[in-house]
Amino acid sequence: MSAVRSAPEVRRRATIVGMRQIAMVNFDVLMEFELTVLQDGMPPYPAISQQLVGPRQARQLGPGHTLDASVDPSNPAAVWLRLEDPAAQ
Amino acid sequence: MGRFRHRREASPRAARQAREMSGQAEQVALAQRAAALARVARAWEAALAGGSAQDGPDFEPIAGVGLAQFAAVSRGIAAFGHDQSKLGHVTASAGIPAQRWEIAARGWQDRIQGNHAVARRFNQFYREAWA
């Protein structure tokens, strides 16, 4: 499912379980990430996120990486990896 | 005439009762679904324990809670819209005491972060519990 950012969002951690390239958009790569979203005090759940990443960033990411993520509280399946935040990785 | 007036007076109360009954029925249906998921997971775990599907120490049960059961309970919580107040109800339906669940949940989250094979298997179990 494609994640759409909307305010307010909640911060979570998400572990990349799998990833694949969907398409090239200009010089960026549209990636699909299979994630396990981790929530404090609550059980995790799986989610799929599609988002554009730079080619260099795409090479740095892989299964097993756990990153900061934003989640739409009204739709927990809408998850967005915070790739733009270097401290999140 | 008197009968009609009585019917008009009784109507709002009947509607409220109908709404309450509908809400209760929905809660019962969700609870039954959570309990059914937990039963499936327990049966699955028992089958796996008797077989050769062992994938190393990261897949061993934590506090008696295996990965399939953890995923099924996690799915049960999602059925309640990730409502934290329902956590105790779902774990109790699965026959897991709160103290054991806390240990298991913390442990499985650590393993999911530390071993993406565990995370992948968790996602599989979770989706199969949904099917």
C-alpha cells in the first residue's frame, strides 16, 4: 500500500523485512518496502510502503535495517520511512 | 388510539435497546474471532513442536509464547483497531497471563529488530492469521 503523509503523524520504528525496485522516476528509485512496524507497549504489525529514494540511499538500505517511521494514526497501514532524517537510521 | 400512543412512546427505547444489542453483538463477535485466532495459533505451534521446523534459537518460544501465537495475538489486537485497552482481553482469550505476555512481547520485539528472518516469519504468521 502506498503511504501518504498526513498530519498528525505518530513516530514508530520499522524493520525492513524485504524490498524491491518498482520503477525509476527521473534519477530516483521507487521502492516497495515490506516492513514490521514496532510500537511501544503494543504488538508489532506488518506493513507495505512505497516511496522514492535516491539511488545511493537505495544501495545503503536492506533487510534487517530498523529505521524511524511515521504512521498515520487513523490508518496504521499507512507507514512512511523517514529516510530524509539521517539520525533515524 | 391508546395502542398507537403506547407504540410511539416505546419506539425510542426500543431503538436504543437495539443499538446496545448490536454493539454488544459486535464486541462478542470480535472477541470470538480473537479467541479463534489464538486457538489456531496454539494448534499450529503444537504441530510445529512435533515436527522439524526449527530455525535456530531466535525462533524458540519466549515465556511459553511461540512466534505463531505472538503473531496471532498481535493480529487479534489489530482487529480492535490497535486499541491498547483490549490487549489484556485478547491475551487472556489466548490463555496467556499478563506477566508472561509482557516478557514474550518484549523478547519477540527484540528478536524482530535483531533478526530480519524472525521479522519475515512474524509477517507471514500474521497474514496467515488474517486469512
